[in-house]
Amino acid sequence: MTEITLFPQAQSLERQAGSFTINARTRLFCADRALGETLANYLRPATGFALPAHPLDDDIASDVQNAILLLPAAAGAPERYTLTVEAGRAVIAAAERRGFLHGMQTLRQLLPPQVLADDVQTGVDWTLPGVAISDAPAFAWRGIHLDVGRHMFPVASIKKFLDTLAFYKFNTFHWHLTEDQGWRIEIKKYPRLTEVGAYRAETVLLDDSSRFDGRPYGGFYTQEEVRDIVAYAAERGISIMPEIELPGHGLAALAAYPELGCGGREYRVRTNWGIEPDIYCAGKDRVFEFLKDVFSEALELFPSKYIHIGGDEAPKARWKACPACQARIKAEGLADEDELQSWFIRQIEAWLNERGRNLVGWDEILEGGLTPNATVMSWRGSAGGIAAANAGHDVIMTPNTYCYLDYYQHEDWTREPPAIARSLPLKQVWQYKVVPDEITEDKRRHILGGQGNLWSEYIPTADHLEYMAFPRAIAIADVLWNHPAERDYGALAARLKRHLPCLDALNVNYRPLDD
Ligand code: ACM
Ligand code: ZN
């Protein structure tokens, strides 16, 4: 029997007798026609088969042959599905659409990799091995973050990326849309955000940080494009959480609307990497009006329950020297600039909560006091996540030491294209334990899950984005779906080696495995 390789590995998989070969006469049976169409759309391009969808009427014989059935299951854990393959048929059962989608991805992985091609493949034996799979994720939050502030990627590339994430059963795409180096989302009320804030004069060279390329760079996603991408992701079971950064990482907005800063200097969209001292002024009411206007438009575009407000890397030097910020500290009875940041975030959190959304922030939002309902994204290792969970807050773990997919993929940097000056080989990613031991037993439920992060300073193209993401993101998918106790790297590498033909068929520019 050939070995079955699934990423992420199924919670329970048993081989069973029989097999089922899809052919030109195979029919789909489904209660929900749209779901049947989704599956047909996955299988049709490479097989060339019509795969007509039929309703699941009562008179369908229970032993209907040459069929793929999508059967509604009694309510189960969200995202759970079962998939059985026996002689003459395959059955996916789930209570929710998300479960069916995961079952379909598993079905695709059980077929020969040619099924992933987008044109007809001839001479392929489309046989599914006999299996009984029962599967559900260990963690509800399985995400990948993408920064488009430093470099951005075409809509078609983002869609391809989402397709690949869905293939690995990720359910969240964290879209980092605003940065010191570029504002990337159209906001109708503030056109200068994209007229001015979306463009930088030049970019520091990736292989020599003392020189610049002298070429303007920029662009943005229109609201129409954003809507299209959000819908595309949703069809694939992926929720998009937007990130609009405050109070730091907002230099592009200050360049567009200088009155939003503490003042006294000229703001220009940043042309190199690093932490920017100029941040939104916390003393001016105008800033909060602006941010609420921006979020108002964002909420229309993103149905996500979670909205990320950044909160990281906001130096306080400008606030210390700003009369308006100091007046705010006094008026609100705050102890210092850290508490001013917490107060700043509280204004936005209350506003988001009133609109039924949850605020997510990087772990710096713990400094100066966590706002009441915040979810913390732990990136500077796990310490922030541990503190937040133990304090009763929800947490998404994304420690840089295991999850920063912009780091070098080899300890020997000379073997790799330029990246941020840290290493994170696949082997290390595979050791990612999502729930740290330091979180007390009764608080572990606060760990919603985790995600891999892709900062784009050193990711100038969509091809390179794929190179940095894969295969490391696949290891993250496996960890978040299973959280396996045993982490034998040799076993992972062997599984990945068998799986690489899938990435080839998907035309993903992954980094080759080390020998
Ligand atoms: C971060 O990496 N600055 C969240
Ligand atoms: Zn100020």
C-alpha cells in the first residue's frame, strides 16, 4: 500500500479495504448545491470530468455507486469532518460548511498531485485509497499574517496565496495594511492616505542598508479589490482580519495628514526599515476622529469579528515632548506615556466593542495596562501571551522564535537571499509548542491558537513570498491542527518530501528542503 501523506495530518486515519476511482461518470450528491459546485470546481480542471451535482433526495440508494456524497452531519465541533472512501464512493460528512471545505482539501490530497493542476491531465488514475478519516483542529485560530506595507503583492498573487493557505486548512489571514513605509487601503474620506501615504520616494537596498535604489515605490488596494479578496477568502473558509496600526507605524498617514502627529517636523513616507519615532499624537481629539473614520470604512469591508490595531513598537519620545500629549496625561490622571498608550487603545477598543468587534493587539498593549477585552498577539516570544492568558485574556501565539517566517531559513545566511537578521529554520518551526507550560491549567483555553508572520521588508515579490512561506507555513499548519506531542524532525522531513509534488503541482515557489 502506498503511504498516505496529509498536511496537516488528520487526527484519526484508518486504512480500509477497497478504493474508489473517479471517472467521467462519477456524480456528486449534496444537500447544498453550492458546496457540490465548490468540490466540482476543485476536481474539474485537472480531471476534465463534468461531475454533475445531484440533490440528496431520500430515494438515493444508500449504496449509490460511483459517487461522492456530501452529507450533513449532526452538530459537531466547528470545522470537524469525516471522510470515508470505500469501493465505489467517497463520503464527506460535516455539520458546517467549514468542515466540508476541510474534507474537500483532504480529498484533494488523497488523489494524485496532478489533481492540483489547473489544466486537464491525461492518463492519470484518479484513485482514492480506502480510508476512514475523522478530523478536527486542535486550535480554532490557525493564521498567517502578511505585511503589505513594506512591499505589496498583486491581487492575483494574494488570491493564489489564500488558495494555498486553504489547502493547509488555515482559517485566518491577518492582513497588515498600514505602515510607516506605505498605507495600502483606500479610505474614501481621506484620499491623501493613498495619494500621498501609499508611495515612498525610494527604497533602501535589500543587500546594502547604506544605499537606496532611487526609485519611487508604492500602490494600494482599492475598496473594490479588498471586497473581492475578502469574498474570495470567505469562499475558501478563511476570515481576513485587517490590521490598521496605531499609535505607531503610522508615518505614512502622518505624511498624508501632518496634523495627526505631535508636530514640529516634516513627515515623509519612510524609505528604510526600522522603528519610527514619529507616531500619532495622543493629545489631539482630531486623531481619534480620524482613526474612527478609518475603522468605520474598514468595518464595512471586513466582517471579521477580530480587528487588529497594532500597538507594537511605538516609541514615546514625541509624546514626552508634546504639550498636547502631556495635557492628556494630566487631564486623564495617567501615570506616564505607557498609560497614555493604554488610554489611547482603550478609546479605540470601546468604539470597536460598541460595534460588536474584538480588538487584537501586539503584546506591547500589555504595557501601561491591558484594555478590558483585548486579545493579545504574543510576538516577542511567549511572555506576553503567558501574562495575558494568566490574566484571563484571549491570546494568539505567534512568538518570533518559532513563527517569524521572514527570518532566514538557514543558520548560514550566505546560502539564502537577504532577510531580517535572525534565523528560523524549518526544524525550529517544527518545535513550536503553542501552549506554554507557564500558563495555568484553567487558563489554557485562552490560547485561541497561533499563526506564522510574514513581514515584507525583504520580500519584494510574490515569488519570494512563497519562498519564505513554504514549507515553513506547512509545519505551522500541522502544529496548529494537531499539536503533536512528538516532534521528530526526520519524520516531518520525510512526510514533506513525499508531499512536495503537491506544491509543484500548485506551482508554489517553495524553498527546497535541506538534505
Ligand atoms: C512586530 O513584529 N513588530 C509585531
Ligand atoms: Zn502629541
